[in-house]
Amino acid sequence: MSKFDPIFEVMLKRMLDKTEVPVAIAILKKKKTDREISEETGIELEKVKVILKKLVEMEFATCFIKRTSRGDVRRWKINYETLDRIHDERLKNMGKEAKKRVKEIDELFEEATSELIETEMYPIIELLFKEQLTDEEISEKLMIKLNLVRRVLYILEENDLAEYDKEVDAKGWYFYRWRLRREMAKQYLTEKRKELLDKLLERYAYETSEMLFSCYSGICPVYNFKDALEHNFICPMCGERLEQYDNEERLKELKGRIERLKEQI
Ligand SMILES: [Zn+2]
């Protein structure tokens, strides 16, 4: 199900021509009859009908027909599926290129963020490299859905890679201007590597301290002595016999990864 996003209004304004925009905006959130649209926009009824026909042909609008005792009532509404499709296709194209440029500008920051946010969202990072903006400004400038922009900002903030300044506008409303904390990328990566190192060290200790058993199927887990004994040395996943597991290769690989990580920290 497609849901409304405030960016849809901006998209329509940029994609449609001047005469079409008011009609499209009128049916953006609610189904309306051509008469209602005409009254609301001040555009004469015949013209409204022509524009609606065109919007339906371009798949920007859908016509709903309701049968009543007094005849059919036609109402129109913007087709969110089409806007979603255009939105997603644009992002896919923009994302890859933006990620490349972000990497060129700040390799550490790109590395720190690459597991946190999708490639499609990198235009947001690239834009924030240049200026401090509110979520709505980012959404409008890039034509990215507001809820997606907010999600990216919150993820970055949670990981100390972005922060905001709270400001007050002329009417006394608070707004938040976001900025990236590029200086934190190194620390973020070091912490992640430390976490991974701890896990690998734990794994290494486990594999060297225990006698392990495997069915050598390549997909079932490896069992310690206690678990293998409990199952009478028969793999509970596939029913094959469990044999002592030769983990020399795995230990070598683990050790290699541990050494490499230690060098990076
Ligand atoms: Zn098995």
C-alpha cells in the first residue's frame, strides 16, 4: 500500500506543467469530482476535465466510479503508486553516483556509514557535506520522501555521526538543522572493529578449548562435546554421524582476521 508523503506535492509541482499543477494538488489527498475541483481551483469545468483526462493517461491520477441511484459519480485522486515508482527509480540512479562521490570526499565517513544506510540514501550525505539543513529542506532539495530522510538522520544521530542545532523561527516554532559529524567516523569504525575483535577472540578461545564435532555436511552447526554426547554423536539436523571436527583451517583463518583487525585498531 502506498502512503502519502509530503514530498509528493513537490514532485507534482516539478513534474507537471503550470495548468496541471492546481488540479493535481486538489486531488492529492482526497478523491474529488470534477465539479469540486473546478470550484476549488477556479479553473472552468471543461478545462478541468481535459486536464484530468491527461493526468489519468500519464497514470498520475486514477478515476473512481461510484454507482448511485442518480447515476454514476466520477471522482479522481492522485495515484501514489506512480509517484512511488518515479521516486524509487530516481533514488536508485542517484544513490550509486552519490556514494562514489562521498567516498572520494571522505573515505572514512563512507566506510563508517556504508553498513548503516542504503546506497540510495547517499545523496543525503553528499548534500550535508555542503550545508546544514532541516529534514524538510533535504527532502525538498533531493525529492526524497520525508520519512526516509528522517530515518537516515536518526540512524546517523544514534551512531554519533550526525547532530542538529535547535533553532527558533520567526513564529516561535522550533526547527532542527542537521550537520554531519565527520570527525567521529574514525572513532565509530574503531569501536565497531573492537566489537568484532572481541567476538572473534571469544570464538577463538571456544574453538581452542573445546573438542568439537561435526557431521561435515557443510550446513549443520558444529557441536561441542557435551552437545554431541547428548545426541549420541548423531547430528540432530541431518542424522549423519558426528565426528571429531578438525578446525585447524578455521583457526588459521580466525587468527588471520584477528591479526588484521588488531593492526587496524
Ligand atoms: Zn548434520
